[in-house]
Amino acid sequence: MPIITSPHEFNVDDLFVDLNGCTGRSLYLKCEGFNFAGSIKIKAATEMIDAAELDGTLRPGATLVESSSGNLGVALSLVATSRGYRFICVTDSRCTLGARQLMQTLGAEVHVITEPHPQDGLLGARIAHVRRLCAEGDDRVWLNQYANAGNWQAHYRTTGPQIANSFPGADVAFIGAGTTGTLMGCARYLREHCSGMRVVAIDTVGSVTFGTPAAPRMIPGLGTGVRPALLDESYVDDVVHVPELATVRMCRRLVRAGFLFGGSTGTVVAGALNWLDRHAPGEDFTAVAVAPDLGDRYLDTVYHDQWVADLYGDAALAPPAALGS
């Protein structure tokens, strides 16, 4: 019987969902949402805070400041309050109401940015605000998830080995690209230990991460308006860009089978099926995909009919494809 004393100590790391019945493909989804933070970001949050404490950057009485579209902010809120730190999360108007409320419930101060930077969009504006906040006091510490090696090292130590140990013979792994911490940590580990397994990055249309043009994006999580400093494309075998409408439809397709996943997961699964249909039609590929979070924080967005219709049109509300189609 597990007994814990701190919330970050609990995480289900060996749960996979067989999506064959939903998709008709041998696609296994690694579920990362079963922890007190509700997402894969608990790993990076814990790793970065541990490292900052170890090197003396983070000391008692300090205030953490970080930019987040939602999930990392929740994870940092949880770890910060459990260790006695104040936390200021700088997010933007795309952050879901549920994520903002959860951060505030955990004691965080949440700043919502509404005006984008002229070149770097909302992310650039968030980072500029973080810099201003840090300049206001010596006790403020910016972990900077976009350049912090702990972001990818967390997944090199945990997520990558978990995939390799569970599916050592898998043909391909699909991993979403946001800050690219999960992607880089897994890709590095799998390159070293499962050289035959291809790594395919899943990004969103409108993200600039892999050099494509910027465009408005409304679903938080994957994609960026500023190329991540952590990204090393030499570890990535291929990239799929998924339009947000496909994300919404995939989330709604999965929920018909009882699986309530978050928007990032819908993007990853939609991208995985797109790649498999193009590169392995009719072949019995074994594929693994990482599901960053669950869907409870998306009830007022991806799963809300009026929100979907307002952004993507009434056609987006058409019933999703039948299971297995």
C-alpha cells in the first residue's frame, strides 16, 4: 500500500490504453494524468524545483515566477505550496478557467496576459511580463521551463525508460511538442536505448516550433509562438502538424468510448493516426503515444458545444467518426 507525505510522490506511470478499438490501429496511449497535478507536467515541475534547491538558486522565502499555458502552472502551484514557496503564474487568455481556478486554490497568484507581443505573440508577451516581475525583487526565481535542462531530463529519467520498458519493440513513438521537454527527454533516451524506434513529434498548426508560420491557436498545451531553446531536431525523425479542428474531433471521438482526455492528447492521437495512415497503411505497426493530461479541465472549451461552434463553426459539432472507423 503506497503511503506518501508530499503530493508529487504519487504518479501512475505504467498505465497504457489500447486504442485499437477506437482507432483500428495498434496504438497504445501512455496516460500521464493520474497524479495530483493532473498532467505530465508534475515531472518537469519537480525536477526543476529539485535542481534549483540543490544548486542554491531556490531558497526558503523565495517566490517562483513562471510562464505557463496551464498544466505546468498547476504542477508548480502544487509543488510550491507543499514546500512553502510563493508562486506567480503568468498565463494568457487561452488558459482554461479550470486551470486558473485550480492554481488559485493551490495558493498561486495568476496574471493573465491578453495583448500579444508584436512578433512573438502571447508567449512572447508572457515572457516579457515574467522578466518585469523578476526585476522587481531579488527573492523572485524564474525556472524558465523553455530553456531549463531539468525539463527534458525529467523525461530522460522517467517517461523515456517507461516507454522502452513497456514496449521495447515498438516501431514508432508519438510525442507532443510544446516546450519540447517531454519530446527531447524521450527522444534522447529512445535514440540511445531503442534505436529502431522512430520518434515523431506532434505539433499544432499555427505553432512556430518547427519553422512553420505563426497563426492563432486557441487550445493551450502544444505548440509555441517562440521556438523552444530545448529543441534539437536531430533527435526527431518526423513532424506532424495537426489543425485544432482535428484535435476537437479526436477528443470527442475518444470520449464516446468513455476516455475523457485533454486537448493535447487529442492532438497527439490525431497526429499519430494521420502519420500511420500515410506511412503504414494496412501495416501492423506497433505505436506508442504519450497522453499529457486528462479532459476535466477542458469541459468549458473542447467539450463545450458553444465554444467549439463559435471558433470552428457548426460543422465542428457533427458526430465524430464511429469507433474503429
